[in-house]
Amino acid sequence: MRRAWFTCLPVPKNAEENNWKEEQRFMYLRLRRLVASVNEHYYENLNFEREAALQERTKIATKIPYASTYSGYGEYGGQFFYYGNMNKQAFATKWHQPAETEDFLDVIEEHPLDNEKYPTFALKIGIELRCSPELAPLMIRPILKSDDLDNTRPPSHNPEMYLKMTVNCPASLANRLPSHFVWEQRERKRRSYS
């Protein structure tokens, strides 16, 4: 994600925050808000480009989107999260030098290492998912072997589920904060009735 950040710091853990469902819900909500904000900025820019293309023939100037920034924070399970993103106009407002050309934004985003005075706001999220076939995402199910999805077998009472999310945020290094975060989610521990 371009022009986005996600930082995580350890904090004292609240003993009441050991609920598996709450931990899963909390991380989902944080990521959902961040992705929704990135999507909103993307669609605003897409709409601007479409309007500019349509009005190019009429010589009417298209209104440039306002500078917009989203940030959120939260604490759960011994971790404090700070995350957010900004659109192109907000990035330009923060880093634009008056003597530079309007093409400056594209140069910085395409070649961030060429100019070290601008931090790299490029959030990279890696996902690793291991699960039993009945829990597989719908997008993946067509590529599974048909015998893995044999409908004659009843679903397992103990389906496997493991999710690992790795977040790298180079912008955090500029602020002397951790730039790497790993979140793992395993299936809930089941009670054994004996």
C-alpha cells in the first residue's frame, strides 16, 4: 500500500484480554479500517482522473481532490498499534518543496531510494494461511485437488487454521520505531471432555 504506515509497540498486557475471538476481531477491525481508507483514497483519485478525461474536451478545470489523511490507533494483547495512510495530495502537502516541479511526487514514489530526505511510505503486508479444505477461502477452492473437497466426507470437528501476517513499514524507521511486525493466529484451543 502506497503512502501508508503501520507501527506496533509492546505495552503492558491487560490480563482480561486473553479472549481468542476478541483478539481475532481486533486485528480484523484494524486492517479493515486501513484497507477501507486506502480504497477510499484510490477511488477518489480514480474518479478525479475520469472527470479530468471527460472535461479535457470542454476546457473546464477539474477540481483536484482535497488532501486527506486517515490514522487510527488501538491497544490490545500487549501491543499498541498506530496505522494510517494519506492520499497523493496530502503527501505533496507534507513533502513538496515550492521550487520543485509537479512531477516530483511520481519521482519520489517510483524511486524512493534516490532521494533520502523523503521517507518511504510503502506498507508491505505478507499473508501466510494454512487451513483444512473446508476453511479454505473461496478464491482458492477451485485450485485444490477434488479429493480434498470430497463432499461425501463429513466436515472435520477439529479443522486446522493458521494465519500469519507479516507487516513491513519502512516509514517507521525514520521515526526510530519498529518497522517489522508479525501477527499469528492459530485455531482456538478446544476443550477436551473426558
